[in-house]
Amino acid sequence: MVIDILKTEDAQKALQESASSSSGNTGFSSKLLSVQDQEQVRMAVKEVLVSPDYDKVIKTLMTDTRFAGEFAKSVNSQNKQIHKDLIKDPSYQKDLIQAMKSPEMDKMILDVLQGSQYRKQVMSLMQEAMQNPLFRLEVLDLLKKAVQEELKPAPTSSDSKKKEESGGESEDSGDSEDSGESKEEESGSGEESSA
């Protein structure tokens, strides 16, 4: 009989009033809302969210630093999970690639790359990298290899035929000058080797 009395509208209102006065209208009172009241709250929230005036309200709320920070914290983990799920989705990947290949994206990237701020950043990165001794050593090795390849004579078709006939026993003359001199002495043909 007590349960039947508590289920009546008057009892529900009395419970809500006592809960709101004792808790100061906090989240505790929302647990005591009836199904009908919950539906009314949902409809009210929906009306507020779809209202054209809500756009102005949300813009002013998002400019508030404290609110924006708290909002970002609350949706951060959900946002990360959404991005992780989207990256695995093949249709999203396809759309993302198409967006990156669009002429507007090309123009935007080109504008950024030609900007003075980007160039300054690249120059500072290059200067920092050149201060690293390991990077310097790698660059020097690459330069040495490039110079050696440029100085090496390009084999002509007659030279390659001679090498094939002799059995391909010719040595590389680009390694050192001593090997070039010993090659001349051995062959006695007087061919000049480049160092």
C-alpha cells in the first residue's frame, strides 16, 4: 500500500521537492524524475540544441577559456577513439587520400612551403643538423661517393667488349692512385687511369 502511494504524482512531486531542497538542486534530484518528466527534459534539451539562437550561445561559451578547457578534457578520450576507428575504416582512408590529392590541398601546401616562416624553420633545422658530428660525417661520405662517381670514366661500348673478352679481370681505378699506377705497370699498354 505504501508503494502504491509513492507511485502517485503527488508523492513523486513531494519527493522531488524534498530532494531538491535538501541537495540544493544537484544531480541527485534527476534520479527521482519520473519517466514523463525525463521525456519533458529530453524534449527541452532537444529544442535548445536545435534552436538558431543556440549557435550564438555555444560560440560565447567556447570563447570562455575555462569552459573550453573543461569541454576539451571531457571529450578528449572519445575524440581519440573516434579518430582511431576512422583511420582503420577503408572508406575514410579513401576519402582522406582523395582530399589530400585535391588541387585546393596542393595549392594550400604549396603556399605554406613557399612561405618565409616555413623557410626560416627549415634553415634553422638544417643549421642544427649540421652541428651534429654524426650528420656531418654522413654528409661528407655522401659527397665523397658523389665525387668519385663523377670522376669515374663512363664505360663505352668498346671498353665493355674488351672487358668481356679479357674475362672481366680489370680492377676499379677509382679507389686509389697507387692501384692505377700498378695497373699501368702490369698492362704496359700505357692507358691512363683517372684518380
